[in-house]
Amino acid sequence: MKLLIDSLQLGMLYGILALGIYISFRILSIPDLTTEGSFAFGLSVSAAITAAGHPVLAIFAAMLAGALAGSVTGLMQTRLRIHPILSGIITMSGLYSINLAVLDGSPNLSLVRVPTLFKLIPFLSKSDAMTVLPVAAALLFLALIILFFHTHIGMCIRAVGDNEDMVRASSINVNVCKVLSFSISNALVALSGALIAQYQGYADISSSNGILVVGLASVIIGEALFGRRSVTLGFISAVAGSLVYRYIITLATRYSPLPAYMLKLVSAVIVALALAIPALRQNVKEARLKQGGKAHA
Amino acid sequence: MLDIQNAVKVFEKGTPIEHTALNHVSLHLDAGEFVTVIGSNGAGKSTLFNAVCGSFLLSEGRIFLDGQDITYLKEHRRAQSIGRVFQDPMKGTAPHMTIEENLSLAYSRATSKPLSFAPSRKQAALFREKISEFGMNLEDRMKTKVGLLSGGQRQAVTLLMCTIVPPKLLLLDEHTAALDPATAEKVMEITRRTVEQHHLTTLMITHNMASALAIGNRTVMMDAGQILFDLSGEQRAGTTVDDLLRLYYNSRHQHLDNDRMLLQRGGQ
């Protein structure tokens, strides 16, 4: 039971990450490596400000930090025309130093002795808050993001990801749309990191290693469950995918003979396989055609 | 309405592959004029369109639209008053978005409330009504993703997107060339009606010399980055495709060597 609840909590917190990844990966069709840095950015900003006694402010500051990181990547891609993947990598590696600076040069920070958001919710014990808060936060941001992508500006962003040529020929500023969506995406990623830091009671910069794969796995698992029909369903499936991913990981670490450090390899393999499905299907189809052709020859 | 003054565009200037795509082109369109543009490949027709739209900046010369100097205006700013339909039906619409959503994007020329929900119910009704005028049975498929439509249907949607807020200038870049003859005819008919209805100032590139003479009220032939001749009024009314070829021969002292244009001599 405890395992189930733990996975629910983490699934929801990482679900916010999955929302951010969905924006860059599916809506803009650009895998955004900034994620690796902005998750840790949110984590460290949140930890540093919580340690200074402002756990609520910490969350907002972390989101702002993530948005900033995203817009740096966005501006590099649009204004400076640096390759999308490279801009993400550049921001990510730059953030590594910044994150260490935020944590005063140390790679981790404990929040055990300071009040976090989870200890401050009225009428709720800390253990209850650790369930209620992640669920509430994930659902709130899920709803907000769905609404946003049905507004005019949200639709412009979707069109940029769908057909950039068309958007260029209409009166919409493609660059503004891109920078804005990278900001929103990374603000969500940083928010996820910020909540994780307070949830765990410590911040460790290395916990963001491989976080992009976690997010991608969630998005892909979600799509395997719900299909790819509309953007609303897409966001819902991203959060659901994150939840399922957590359960898979929990089961894998508990019942498999693999040691815990193999987790990232397992996730990487899951993501690679899921992304390869269309190509594998095609291969099978062609192999069948060839076989059929030979049979008739 | 549109005034292109002495436009020059040199690509790859200062390199061995330097190429003058527009060579001192001047063209003036009065409001409501419908000008067809013909010319062989590499004549500079599409370059001229790209220059007007702001895909690149001119090397020399100026462009005015409705009295405003747009020579150095950003592409998306010009798009507020210029509608453009490309040859490739894939280019003008977002395939994973519905007809309604695509139209709503285009409608943003008229309304710019970034955080309002789109399309509103009122807008949706307007789009439905407008698209039903095309007679392509698209009005019952407003929630269909555009990627599922045929090329002709997509060009019709693109045309409506470009004209739902009447632009100051409509640019049609061989917009029926990728369609089968019957569909091309239909889209051309819709085009003619739409342009007439809104009295749109229009430039249309076509490879079909017969339809270049049949549609609109003025025909311009381009060659090697220049305007070779410019026909309108009575002079144009008496012109046949053979006359066009003769005009080309007289000014270039060589025969027009373009299979695509010649093959369509007899057509339509």
C-alpha cells in the first residue's frame, strides 16, 4: 500500500515534468535538452530559497528560473539560429555551473530542518499533504495547460509545431511563439524539480541526470495507452503515462533481480523501444511482402 | 495598391554562383486589379512574390503597399495585409489541426486577443457559412483534421484562410498546378469568385498561358528577372496564346523553350 501511494505521489510530481516535455517534444516536435538543466535549476532554486525560509516563494522563483532557462534556449534557436538540439545542450551545460552557484558550490542541500510546503498545509498532516499536494498541483497545471492550448496564442504555438511555413505566411510571429513555448515547457519542468526538492527534503543536482528520458518515457507510455488524437488527450495521457511509468519502475526495482542503479538503463531501453515501434512495424510489413513475393515467384 | 520600384535581387553576391533573380523590376498594381504572371522556370516570378512577402530583403529598390513602404518590414507584419497561396497544398495549412482551427488562426488578422478561446462559437458559425459558399461539402467537416483532406480541398481551405479577412494583396503562386484538371478548374472558379466578391488586388503566377489570358484583367510575362511585356485592356483582349509566343520571340529572339508551358497551349 505504501508503495502504491509513494508511486502516486512521485507519478504526479513527475507528471508536471511530463507536461513540459509534451510541449517541446510533441507540440513543437523538438526534443529539448534544456530539460536536464532546468529540472536541476528548479530543484536548486527551490531548495536554496526554502532553506532561507520561504518555501512558497521558492516555487514561484523556481518556475521563473525555468522559464528563463527555456527562453535562453528559445532565443538561441530563433534569434541566433543555433541548431535546436545544440541550443538545448548549450543551455543545459551552462546551467550546471549556475545550479552549483545557486547551492553555494555544493552539489546537494538538505531541507530536513526547515519548513517545506508539505509541512505548511493547514488541516493536513505532512504525510497527507505529501499525497494531496502533488495530486492537486498536477491536476491544476494539467487543467491550466489544456486551457492555454485552446486559446488563440496556444493555437498559434500548435501551428508552429505543425507547419512552420504556413505560420510564417500568416501574420503570426514564429519566433515569439517558439520562445514562449520553451519558457512554458521549462517553467513546468522546473516546477516539477522545485516540488521534488521540497517533497524529498533535500536537493541533489545529479538527480536531474537522465530526466529527459523519464519525461519522454512518460509521454510515450501515455500515448501507448490513449493514442494520439488531440492535444487535450495528449496532456492527460502525459500525466497518466508518468503515473504508469512510476509503477513500472517501482515494480522493476522491487521484484526484478536488477540493482537500483540499473534504473536509468531500463528507462532508456523502454524509450528506445517505444520510439522504434513505427520502424519495426514497417520492417515486419516489408518482410511479409517480400515473403509473399517469393511465394508467388 | 502595390508599387514595386526598381527591384533588384542578387543571390550569393560576390561568389562564383552569383545570380541576379530580379533585374530592375518595376510593377504597379491599381486597387482591384487581377494580374496574371507567366514566364519560364527561373524567370523570377516566385522570387518576385518572395520579395513582396518579405522572405528576404531586396538588394535594391523599394516596395510600397497601399502607400506604406514595406521594403524592410518583417515577414509576419506584411502577412497582416498579404494573403498567399502556395503551389504545394501541404504548405498552406497545419495538417494536425482541424479546418476550424486553421481558419481561426487565419482570422487572427482581424482579432488579436491572444488569450481568448479560439475559435469562439460566433467565429465557428462564420467559418461554416463561408466555407459552404465554396460548394465543396466541407461545411460538415469543420472538426476534421486538415491532413485528411484532398489536395484540392486543402487549397480551398488555404484560399479561405487567405481571404476570410480580405487582404490588401492576394498572391497566388501556381496554386492549382499540383491538382488534377477537374479539381484545378474548381479551385480556379472559387478563386475567381472570391477575388470578385472582395475586389481583391491579386497577382497570380500560372504556367497555363490560356488561363493566364482568360482570368483577370492584365497579364505580365517575366523572363530572366525582368518584365518582358505587360498586356491589359483591349490589347490583351485580342491576344491568343500564339501571340504570347510571338511576343516572346520578338523580344528575346529565341523560341520559348518550356515544355510545361507549351504542353498546356491547347488546354482549357
